[in-house]
Amino acid sequence: MTTTDDYEGENPMHWKRTILFLLGIAVTITGCGGGSSSTSTNAPSPFSDTYLKVSLTTGVYSPSSLRSASVSISDGSGLASLTGEPADVIIFRRLANGSYLATTEITRYQWSLMMGTTPWHSVSATIQGSTTDSQLPANNLSQADAMAFAAVVATKCTLGATLPVVADFQDAFGGPGHDYPSPSAPSIAAVATLRESGTTGPTASGAHAAMNGFYDIIGNVREWTADDYLVGGGWLDNASVAGISKAMLSVDPDIRHPLAGFRLIIRP
């Protein structure tokens, strides 16, 4: 048995270096917060599954089975969201081009968790929506704001997180040239919050039926793209302009627009 006497005469700096080395291993294993590698905790080669789950709190990502969308909305405590996952988790769905597009818009809870700000609070109360529902989409954002969020996620999770381009949204509808509505699409009222919905602001992200596995891909908030467009329409837009191609607006990327939110895409 080794005793403390066995260590007498050893170089103290040797043991100090050993302890620091072991602590370094422990930090790496616990997650990828602060931009450290997440290789030891993340599932190997998850980029062939249909769904990808990413935790904003731990930075860990892994393949995922889509959960039921029937659970109640979270109050922001991180207990549950409409995807059946904790409120800090984003579910991504694989596109035909191999990238993973987020199934929901980034929520106010997720934005505040990563960025520590509440830009929607400066929006007029008449169009802000609920001030307490943290599952509403983050809005009143510029393209630069959205890209800053993507950069934080990319660093923490060691992932190629960024903003999608218009072609990615078209891919979500079935490929280039595809758009809403399609013959097999559900009714507009079932999938989108638009002017016809009669709301005074956005509604909870994921509260409507999914189209091709994606929630609120039209309606709710317009979404920033990396190619300088806002797409998809928002809660003040009519159904007649809800489609991705019809609702493409070229906007100054520095403008913080009350109707503007976003979702992420991961390029493996």
C-alpha cells in the first residue's frame, strides 16, 4: 500500500503539474462551455441522423428522436418546451443538402440564456406579445445580432452554427423552387401566426403544427438569413405573402426590426 512516506523527497512541482493535468482532463470531460472541446462528451459522428439535439447550457450535442409536441409551454425554468425537450435545447432537422436547420425559431429564453439581453422589451407594448412567456421567439433583432448569437453557439458547442440562406428554407420545403403552399400542406391557420390570426404579437415558438418537421417556418416572426433577407412573413403579414419566396424582403442588416427573429443552421 502506498503511504504518504512514499512521496517524501519527490519534486513538489511534479505533483503540482500532475494535479493540474488531471484537472484539465476533468474540465474537458464536463462539457464544452467557454469554447473548450466537446469531443469527449458528444456522440461520435452524429451528422447522419435525421435529428440533432443541442444543449445551449452544456454545449453537448447528439442524435435525437423527435419528441411529442403536445407538452405544455415552459415558463422559462428549463423544464419543458413544445418539443418535449428542456427550454435550453434546440432540435435540428437534417436537410437534403446535409445541413441541419433548427426546427424552431430561437426563443426569448434561449436568447437571454446566451446573450443576457432582452431586446424585445423596447418594442411597443401593442405588438410585443406576452412579456412573461419566454417561449416566444426572440425579436427586435438585426442580422448582426442574430449572427452574434450563432457565433456564441458555434464557440460553445464546437459546431458550425450560423444563419441559413434562402436556399435552406426552400430545401426545408422540398428543394429549390419549392415553397408554401404546396398541395399537401395543412391549412395556413394550422401552421402559422399571421395577421389573419388576430394576435397582437408573436406566439410561442412551436405552438403550431409542423411542416416537414419545422415549426413557424412561415409566420410568427420574419427570419434573418445570411444572404441579407428576411423571409417567411410575421404576425403582421397577410397569408397571401406567407410563402418563403413571396415574403423575401431585402432589409438593411443593421436595422433591429420588431418583426425580425431567426433560427440557426448547422453545417457539419
